[in-house]
Amino acid sequence: MRCSRKFLVLLSLLWMQSGVFAQGLLVDVHDRAFRLPRPPVRPEPHPLPRASYQVTRLAIDAAIQDQVATVQVSQTFSNTGRRDLEACFVFPLPYDGAVTSMTFMVDGKEYPAKLLDAKEAREIYEGYVRKNKDPALLEWLGSGMFQTSVFPVPAGQKRTVTISYTQLCRQSGGLNEFLFPLSTAKYTSKPLDELSVRVTVQSSTPIRNLYSSSHDVKIQRKGERRAILSYEVQNQVPATDFRLFYDTAVRQVGASVISYRPDPESEGYFLLLVSPEMKKADSVPVSKTVVFVLDRSGSMGGQKFEQAREALKFVLNNLREGDTFNIVAYDSKVESFRPELQRFDQEIREEAVGFVEGLYAGGSTNIDGALQTTLKLLNDEQRPTFVIFLTDGLPTVGETKEARIVANATSANSARARIFSFGVGYDVNSRLLDKLSRDGFGFSQYVRPDENIEASVSRLFRRIESPVLTGVTLSVELESDQSRGRASLVNRVYPRGEMDLFAEEQLVVVGRYRHGGQAQVTVRGSVADQKRVFHFPVELKQESTDDSHAFVAKLWATRRVGEIIDEIDLQGKNRELVDELVRLATRHGIVTPYTSFLADDSPVALAQNRADRLNTVSQDLERLREPTGKAGFDQRRSKGKFLDAVRAPASGFAFYSRSDDDQHVTAGNVRYIAGKTFYRRENMWVESELGETGRQQAVSVERFGEQYFELIREHGPKLAKCLAIDEPITVVLDGQAYSF
């Protein structure tokens, strides 16, 4: 049935890579011009428009069996305009035959639909853009569609639409990919009241890696062959499409690679996922050694010390027979629970709990003495060994110089124990803890004064309580002879050095590669005292034909930026590192506390040249000289977010957050679209690689004119996605800049 009434509702069911897009839009096809609603940046009183709607609720429930996904979408629209709507839904489908068994219902009543090919669909999309001078639908040009019959939406009323469909998930390089376009929900007059995503993955072979590149999902594993992923938020405008990758394997460790190489003349980017098999109920866990080092100085008194004691009890209550442990408490003096490591059993646990109950806070802080006492207890390099080191202050007794404390700890750590440092409150020497953990093969975490110490420590211990493979190293080699005799195939791999793989955890490794082709990833590690080696065939793309995996490049750049900041913090800055920081942050749109100029479109910021910006960043980096206080705490906590990132920041957001509330800093003047970074400069979005001269030489193209659509047809979806921004924009195409 032709949708010839007043409104067209576009529920995008796009299948890009593996996913079917199922998100609703209301699009006016009346003779009067109509633009899709956008949430106001600053809510202001305004007359109620004749035609407007709000998406109040969106719930996605997907069940994936092996490679087939059955999806149900429930979406509630509210007609917030002053007149009735007559609407039909349209489902863009880039791949013919991607969706089967589709049903569409409005308030429980089923409506029929028909398939339009890409040419017919393009007429609808392009016609809307031309007539309404609204570029929102450009990103769907080239897609076929399903189209429903007309249904009414009275003014002030709500309609709940339900869609059920079955799709085949796209598979590439051993990874299955499920994609859902949440970002289309940005076309609503207000943020969504409720958004929920639930994906159940079930497989006939064991599930290994589960990874969302877009959202911080909660993962519940229900045995080896079933997992549930969920994501819920309120009062939010989705900025990123939901994307899930998963793979299966029957071996002890599973590994898969996602690669992205937009320019075959430049290095590519890869993301490597490594996961262990599920822990079986009758399996014997790998034994480990844990030493808890507790600051009991006077400043730890009160609630902090009570929480720290509860954290220590949590560790004691979750050790297993076969584990060894000890407790070291320190103030001016250092005291151990026992002179040597203790083999865990219930009797020794009760004695250790009694020791903890007898601890009290008072005195100064002998950090060096506590570390030396702890590390002398450890001598077995083959055994997984973890030191949980907690402090809230500065070294005031014994050795107090940062460099000497770190050197002493490094020298004494013959067992190569992983040192996990917890800094509590703003008075801690955060730079010292970062150095200790970096040289001690671990990492540091920082707990705000209002945060619960027990919760933070217990989260860490839950991660490390079941080591599967320790001392993990990775190597990548091409199957051909192409890379022999040359420099290493991969470089700038993060995290650096040896890693540990724990039960129900996965390693997320990023890096760069020089040559594409069929390759082999080798994972080496130890299980108890036995060396293990695993080989995995992977593909490193010679050239990426689209931007679907562009997030890999931005994730790599995010971690590299964190590594640069860490190097400057711990080793001191130099011109080369500052220059690379500015270059990477500018190219990939990564806003840090030291590159905030990227999101600043004030006249002063715009007037800065490259040299000025380098000097500004260099001056801002001087703040890293502050080892203590809230400033030092904030900087090291935000640095850790870059170093540990498992997904790139969404477009329009900085990766770091304010320490007071952990809310991500917005970067409204930065956009990342189709693998390109744009900055708002004097009311125009400008591609990052374009200098002032290039901007001045840009070819001016009339928006919604014939040349505008000709360029879209010539350059395809990549340009169309950029032009979907409802503001003036300058884009580089084949070396030539165009201003739209």
C-alpha cells in the first residue's frame, strides 16, 4: 500500500554488517515542510509545534541461537503535536533477504507490509530530504525497505508498536556480529524515558568472547553455551548504535580479531579478543597467592578503616583451599599476620579474621617498609601471585622518596607478583602508586572519599580469584613469507607486557599492523607451572571497504593517548610525546584534560595555530607534577580510564569524567562520523585533517541542490552519513574540500 497520507513513520530495520536496525522515526510527507524533532540543547519555552512526537520507551529483546537472531522491539510514541497524525512505518533493509518472519503490530493490531527495492526506497528518502530541507534520512540512501499500511496517532495519544523478525547475523573472521541502531532514537523531541536492551546468546558450541564495542553491557554467563547481556538507561538520547560481537570455540582459550585499514598505504588497526573456557563445577581451580597490605595509619581511622577491614574479610572468605596468603598491616611499624605465607583452610581463616578484628588505626605511614616486608614473603615465580596494596596517604616514615620506594620494590619483586594499588581519598600520592603498579605488572585504582572501599576491593578480587592463564604474551605473524626479514608485523600493542587471563574475563588487546593478509595469532601463557601455547588463524584486512569497524582505530588511539600521558607523568615530558599527543587527539577527536582546546570554539581558541596549541598542551601537562591532592587524584584516575578503555568514547563525549560524580565530560563541539573526526569551527563542522588554507580553498556546494545529491551518489553512504548533520559542514573527498 502506498503511504500517501500525512505522515510517514520510519522504523529503521537496517542490516549493516550483521544487524537489523529496528528503531522508529516519524517522517512527514505532507505538502507542508516538516523536520524531524531533535532534543533541545538548552530547553526553552516554545510554542507547541503542529507536528511533533516523542519516543518515550524503547525495549529490545533479542534471542540469538548460534547465528540466527529472533528480535522483538517494543516502542512507544507520544504525539506531542497539536493535530492528529496518520502514519506508516518503513523499515530500511540494505541487504535483500536479510530479514524473514517479520510481523508488525500497533497496539496489538497487526498491519501488513510490502518490500520496496533500493531504487524505490531511494525516491522516498531523497524526496523527503529535498522537500523538507532535512538531511536526517541521508544515512539510509541505498537501502531497500519494508513499508506498512497507514495507522492513526491522535494528538496527545500514545501508540505502542511491536516488531518481531528473524535475521541471520553477519559472520566475519570467526566473529558473529549483531547490530541494532539505537542512535536513530535521537530524532525525538525529548530524551527517552526508558531504554532497555536484552540479548540472550545461546550456542551449540561453547561461547568464548562476548564484546560490545558500543555500550557498557552487563554480562551474565549461564554455563558454557548461554549468556545474557543487558543494558538499561533512563532519560537519555542514544548516541551510538548497539553492537555486539561473539564467537564460539571448543578449546580452552578462544581468540578472534577485528581489523580496520582505511588506507592500504598506511598501517592498519586490530582488536584482539581472548577469552577462556567457562569454569566447570568439578574443575580444580589454579592455586594462587594473595597478600593484602593494609594502611592502618592515623588518617585511616573511622569509617575508612572499618570498610578496609571488611574488604580484607571479603578476601579471606573467598580464598580457596590450595591458596596461600598473608596479611601485612603498617603504620610507623610493619606487622604481619604470620612470618611466612599460610596455606588457606577454615581454621587459619578464622585466625586471620581474628587478626583483622584486632587491628586499629594510628601512627604514621611506612610504605617502603610495608612493601619490603611483603615482597620478601614471595619467591615462587611460577605461581600466580597478587599483592593488594591499600593506602590513603603519603610515605612519612622510612624511605620517603618516590624513586627509591619504587626501585626498592622492583628489586625485591623476584616472584614477579602483580601489585594492585588502591589509593583512598585525595591525600594519597597517586603518582607513586601508578609507578609501583606499572613496574609491578599490575594497575592502580582510586577510591573517592565518598566511595566504599570494600566494594572497590571486592570487585577487583572477584576478577582475579580464578586465574586461568598467567604471564600471557601475544605474537602475530603472516602465513606468507611477506613479513620475514622486516620489522615486526605489529606494533604499539596495548596493554603492554605480560597479562593474566581470569575466569569469566576476556583480554581486549589493540595494536597496529604493517601488512595485511592471512595471519596467525599465538597466545602463550602458564597454567600453574605448565607452559601452554595456542594458535589462531586470523585475517588482517588489506583495505577496509567501509567504516563499520572504524571504532577499532579510535579505541587504539584512546589507549595510545593514555600511554603517552602515563609516560609523561612517570618519566617526564618531551617534545616528541607532546606532539604525538596533540596529533593523535586531533585526528581521532579524543578530548583529554590536556587537549580540551579541541572542544573549544571560542575566538581565542580558534585563533591558536599549531605551535600555540602545542605550547598550551605542554603547559597543561605541567599539572602532572602534582602527585597528591584532588588534582593529582583526578588526573591519575582519568589517565587510568584511557589506559584501560575497552571501547572508544561515543561521538560528542570525552572519555574522562569528573571525579565528583563520574559523569563523562561532554564534548559537543567534536563529532566522529564514518571514521572521520569533525570540529565545530565558527558555526561550521570541519574535518580534522583540514587546515585553515584548505578551508579557504573548499568548494562551496548548495545544500539540497543538484550538486549536493550528485556528490552523495558518487561517494555513497560515507558522505551521506556526514551530511546527515543538520548544520553546515566541510568534508574532504579525494583530497578536495567541499563546504555544504
